[in-house]
Amino acid sequence: MLTRTDTLETDLFEPFALGPITLTNRVVMAPLTRARAGAGDVPTAMNAAYYAQRASAGLIISEASPVSAQGKGFAWTPGIHTQEQVAGWRGVTEAVHAKGGHIYCQLWHVGRISHPSLQPGGVLPVAPSAVQPNGKAFTESGFQPIPTPRALALEELPGIVEQFRHAAGCAKAAGFDGVEIHGANGYLLDQFHRDRTNLRTDRYGGTIANRVRLTLEVTEAVCSVFGADRVGIRIAPLSTVNDISDSNPEALFTHLVRELNRFRLAYLHVVEGITRGPREVEGGFDLATLRRLFEGVYMANNGYTRELALAARQRNTADLIAFGRMFIANPDLVERLRRNAPLNTPDTETFYGGAEHGYLDYPALASEQ
């Protein structure tokens, strides 16, 4: 069935089967760090209200949630590794489900993009190799320069896999419909992928096959908990955020996507271009290659407008379209897109930290009429 919008017919607003669940539409709320967790990095009733406001999205992907205390790199982000956090997230998932929505939890280990003040015992952040990033971490004292991380020892890597497995179990206990593995944007798994940050000479470094090994092991572990048809993964092949890059991204990510096919995942979530930046990247490769290679649902992200989303469905260049910052300011974004209604403008000053202002008080269409 197609929905008529303006002079176009589109299935963007029609139900879509994603593994064992049926989404009400193909519009996805992308993960959005908002830094508003309570004590102990536990989600609160305010967080539940925020997500419930946006439950008309076909699928919500939660803000990135550290899989362990070691995986934290941003102040006031809700974790998914303690029983208290599970209870807090359960309030969120129940609120979303009560509105007829679906929600996945994004599993996050930041690796080197952290600061000792965010780490247990004030230790250095960890990484595949001791390569200092050019950047700052958001701490409770504001943005602080990131130090040179500590390289993970070979014998520690099974523990990283176990952190993701444990977090997946916590997400399942919290009532999430599925999970998304964060393999993008220069965080730990992406640091292993890229030859700029992975200088290892063991079985997790050197060749592309070695550099994607940890991601594949994590994926297998997470699928063992949730089932592959409730697991997605996010990648950002061309993005350079968090001081990340690779000498041959096309070879790297085509290999990774081919390897991921064996799991039969719920979806592949691709940040097209530079995260929060331009969609076109000089010297990059055609990401349509990944769409063709992946034997499953392809979710597109980065700078999508209503027009781009409609075009993507008309041309079948993506199955699902993820919107980020537009969802911050427009809790009823799906209806606004459907009607081609005006959009609220997000207040960038309230993106990170704070209370209800800039979080729960953006007006919906009904309250504007």
C-alpha cells in the first residue's frame, strides 16, 4: 500500500516488517546522545517521557549506552550493564510500548574517546593501540583533552566481547525489542577496523580480516543473546569524526559487510558521508556498493530531509531512513513529514545535559493548532 503525500505516492509511512516485529512506518529515530541520565547513569522518568513522545517513529534506536563502566566516554550517558540501569531502561521501554512504538538499544564502547575522570579509578581509556586522538571528551567539568590511551592486551579482548554479551542480556531484560551494535564514528570497534588507530601485530591487527575480527566476535556474542533477527549494526565508512580514518575504506567495509551477511542481521545502519557533516566525501567510495552487498535491510542515515527520504524510497536506495537532530526538536516528526508541515528548530545549546528544557518542551503539531 502507498500513501499519497503532495503529488507523490510513497511507502515511507506504511508498515514494514523488521525481523519478527512490524514497524508502523519506515522512519527511524537515530541514536542521539542527550546526556540526561540520573545518578549511576540510570535512565529516569524524564528519559521515559522523552522517548514516549517520539514513539510514533517506526523504530527508535536509543542513545548510545555504554556496555561497561570502561566503555563510558561522555558524562551523564545511561549505561546498560547494571541492574539499576536495567530497571531504569525498563521504564523507558514500557513507556514506548504503551504508545505502540518499538525501541532498540544501541550498545556502545567508546574505547579511546574518553577521559580518566570518566573511567573507574581514573585510569586511562583503552584502545587497540596507544594512539592519541585529536579531540576532547565531554566530562562533568566540560570538554577535556583526551590523553593517549592504553593499548588493550590480547588476553583482554575476550573480556570486551563479554561486555557486549552482558549488555545485550541487560537490554533483553530491560524489554528492548532488539539491539544495535555501535561499530561507527571512531569508537572502539571502529578503532579496531581502521589502520590509523589499529597498529597491532597480533591476530586483531594488520590485515583487514584481522582488524574486523573483534566486531565479528562481538556480533556473534550479541546474536547468541537476542537472536540475529533482533540485532543491527551501525557503521560509518567515510566518516572522520573522533579523528578516525583508513587508507582503504572501500576494501575494509566491503569485506566487513560480506562477513556480516553470514549472521542474517536485522539491518545494516550506514552513516552516509561525514557524521553530522556533508554527505559527499572527496576521495570516498560509492556507498551504494554496500547496499548491493548487504543481504538484508539497509538503513540510511545522515542529513536526510523529507525530500531525500521520499526519493530514497522511490529509487529503493534504502529500506529504512534514520533521522537524528530533526527528532530532537520534533517529537511528532513522522506526522510532520507525512503532512509536509513546518519543523521546529532545534536549540543546540540544550543538546547535551540539563533538564526538561530543550528535551521535553518542544511543541507537537496538535498543541500548535
